[in-house]
Amino acid sequence: MKQQLGYKYRCYPTDEQKAILARTFGCVRFIYNWGLRTRTDAYFWQQKELWYEDLAVQLTTLKKNENTTWLSDVSSVTLQQTLRHLEEAFDRFHAGTSEYPTKKRKKHAQSVTYASNAFKWIGGEMTLAKMDEPLQIAWSRPLPEGQAPIKVTVSRDSADRYFISFYVKEDIEPLPVNDNVVGIDLGIHDVVTLSNGEKSGNEHFFTQEQHRLKILQRRHSKKQKGSRNREKARLKVANLHAEIADRRRDWQHKLTTKIVRENQTVCIESLSVENMLKNHCLAKAISDVGWGEIKRQLTYKAKWYGRTLVAIDRFYPSSKRCHACGFTLDKLGLEVRRWQCPECGISHDRDINAALNIRAAGLAVLACGGVVSPSTAKAGLAHSDEAGTPLREFGESPPYSRET
């Protein structure tokens, strides 16, 4: 089955091309904010829901307005694509997967999407609409042979770096099937701990550069607002932030690819990272490790390569529960890295024990099709069957096995 994949490259536009892109960024930003305000007002005042087709008709009239004739200076395709992006943002909001769309701002990263009728792809060279010369692209890896881009997106980050993303249809071969099942415990001391005992450690990408960043930010704050020196200082801060993000993203991709390649089934907690960031004592450390990005990468890579990703209940007491006997502690502070089960006497590494519990709970979810909740993890009384085999009850719905 063909998948739509994106290939992202660094590009180096000329001064003339930068001017065209800047004008395009401004127009698509204006149209996005205009469409957002139009839809919001229509629903608030008239209880009427507007869609892409409605805004597309109004866009034609808007371009003829004497106050917004400058919208015709850029490709009309980019403006239509922006309205489609707005439609997708509202679809995600209605589906409950994201918040209500917000305005795009000039100081944030900018991007614009060109459909296939707004660029020329000839002999490996990309020429965008309104441009006379092809873009200079740093080809870090080749595009799939015989595949023409469906659409492209040009973006500029806060460090004034330009990128171009090619979207192509490509067949992804599933990886060979194996019997490996792994549970993943996400943490701060070790970002990822696997149920087989492997630990990823924590590179502390932000912490390593925190002192350097402090110096650059202080220099930036002392520059006169609106001056060229202030803009130069801002770029230095932005470049350092981009370097930190690039290093973290590279590390995350290598880690998640390794996990997906080596294991057929991956079990992970469905953490609410957004709510956890409200803890001001841990917010910086949680943001530095990037749990949300790790889960996102595992999700789409598992889909690509024919792997199974299982998410268990976020409230499941994986750290407090003994994976050997099922006893659950009432409390377990974050500072406790090792603990001994008071019932069976086994000494646990906190993270490995959690990963083993997540693995077992994930298999139960996969087998039974239910949700492993905290109520099924209460410690029960041990008893034996007629053959003398020790058994343990974990509530009415045993999370790790089912009767056959």
C-alpha cells in the first residue's frame, strides 16, 4: 500500500526568491487569519458553519477589493491551500484531537504549500510559481526514483533557515515479523527504559546549552529594540535553540527506529504530556526529553513497518506494582529508584519494573481488547489450584491473563 511520505531538505533561496517567499508568507498568513475570523464570526453571530467551499468563493471577492489587491501578487494556489489547512485544523478540533485554531503570527515560523499546478519539477530542479529560477537545494538524500512530488512545502524557521519538503507516494515494505514484545517506560533519569533491561539514558540537550543560552539571551535583552544589533543577537539565540532541537530530534529518530525495527509489538503508556507540563518543578525536564514526540514517532513508524503499538491506561500503577506477585504499594515517591516488595521480597529497579508491567498490561489489552485500569491491579490473596500451582487474583478482571 502506498503511503504519502515527506522528504525535507535545506534550501538556499536567492535574495529575489526570499522577497517572493516573504510576500507569499505574508499573504497566506493573512488569508488564514481572515478565514479563521470569518468562520468564527459566522458561527458566533449566525450559528452558521462555513466550509472550504464557502471561503473559497469569498476569497475571489476579497482579491478584487481595492484594499487587498496585493493578494494577486502571489500564486492563488497557495491561498487555496491555506484555506484547506484551516479546514483540516477545524476537523481536528471537531474530532477532539486538538484545540480551537489560533491566529498565525509574523514572529513565528512561516510556511507555504504549493500544489502540483504551482511548481515545475524538471530534471531534478524545483521552480516555484512566480519564480524565474529553480531553488538551490542541498540534497542530503535522493528522492525515490520515478516519483514526482505531489506537493511541496517551503518553510522558514525562527533562525532564518529555509527548508523545502517534498510529498511523494511511496511503497513501504513491512519489516520481517518477529516474536519480540517490549514494554516502554518513559522517564526523566532515563528517557526510555525497555522491559528487556535496556536504558537509553538522558542526553540533557537543553541543560547542556543552558549556560550558553543564558549569556546570549542576556546580550539580546540589552540591545536597543528595533536595531540591527538586536536582530543579530536574536538570530544567535534562535540558532542555538534550533541546534538543540535538531540534536534532540536526531536522537529521537534513531531511538524510535531501533525500537520499531527490533520488536513486533511495542507497549507504551498513554501519558498526558500537556497536563504533566503544568507541574512547574518538572516542566523543563519533561520538555527536554520530548515524550510526546517519541510517542508520535513510534505511532507512525509502527504503522509504516507493520508493527503493533499498544497504549495502556495512563493511570495504571506500573511503577508501584510488583511485576512478580502483583502487590501494589500505596505510595512511591519519584526520588525512590529501587524498592523491595514487602510480600515476595524481590528487589525492583523502578523503571525496569514499570516497563515489565507495561509489557504485561499491553499484552492483556492486545489479547482481551479492553483497557487495563487501576481497579484491576489491586493486590489479591494467593491460592493454589488442585495441582498445587500458585495463582493470584487481581480483581474481577485479571489484567495479565484470561480464562480459556
